Amino acid sequence: MKGRPVRCLLVFHGNAGFALDRTYFVEGFESLGKGWDVYLFEYPGYGARSGSPSEKAIKNAAQEATRELLSSNRQVYLLGESLGSAVAAHIASVPGRQASGIVLVTPFTSLADVARRNYPFLPVDLIMSERYDSVSALKSYGGPAAFIIAELDEIVSAESGLKLFEGYNGPKRLWLQKGKYHNTLAYRPSEKWWKEVAGFITSPFP
């Protein structure tokens, strides 16, 4: 007889740096006590991992890692930061309920929307081959989703994250960090939002 699934968090980092730069996500969830295994996923072509960092390659590798965790009797939760939020949204959208809950940190609606905001003079739809469309992905999810948004986000804009939050129809909760920029969110293990987020994604209906 199988025992109770192990609860684990699979973290998809942002575009800058690599997975080992995000140990604060490990520290944040470990501060909650026993009950969480945290895995930092590395993208193909990032850090020491070989490969090409295309949208297709990243999504395929992320899906493979998720399947591997699920096959070993783990209850999988996803956390995506910035670019990684779109990866998490994609994995959550895959049929078969691969994600029990997701956390989206500084998320955006789609990469094309971010590009339009930053480069309004370019024909974005014609020149961009990678989309990372979280709006479309989340339509196929429906589970609990926690949104952590930086009020003064200068990279993807809080407006984009809020639009994604408002358009999502599943169980959701928003944490808007006042006065914070894209890379200055409060990640200290003592921050109360860690416990609040973990509580929400595991028990969205109190």
C-alpha cells in the first residue's frame, strides 16, 4: 500500500542567473518546518546544464521533471518566478492534474505583452517566436494559484501580473508587496507570506 504522498515544491526561476541563485525559495519553505521538499529546476542552457534555452526545450524539460516527481508518489506544487511563472502555468495546464497548486511570483500575462510595453515601436507579434502565454495556460488549470506581485515592478509591470490574477477563474489569492521592485521582493524566511502562501495552496477552501 502506498503511503501519503510527499509534498514537494518544484521551483522555476526567472530569466536572469540560474537555479542555485534562488536558494531563498528553499529557505523560505524550509522555515515552515518539516513537510516540504523543495527542488530548484534548471533550464536547458542555463548554469551547468547543457542544451538550448528555447521555450519548447524548457517546457519539455520542466514537464519531464514534473512527471518524474509524480511517479515517485509525490504531491507536486509549482513555483514560478518571472519567466518561470509562465513555465509553471504551462505545466499546470497539462492534462492529468500534474500540479496540486501553483505560486506565481512577479508573473505576466504573456511575453509578447511584456515586449509591447517595453518596446512599443516594434511589431512584436511579427518578430517574436516565443510567447510564454500564461493567460491561455491558466484557462486549462483551475486549481489554487497564489500571486506575489511587486507594486513597482519595472520589468514586467504590476499591471500585467494583476491582469493575469484578475482573469484567472480558479481559487486564487493575491499578495501585493508595496514599494517593491521586480528584484527587491521580501524573501527573508521570517516574512509571514511564506506561511500564508503555503497554507493557501494546500488548503484553498478553509
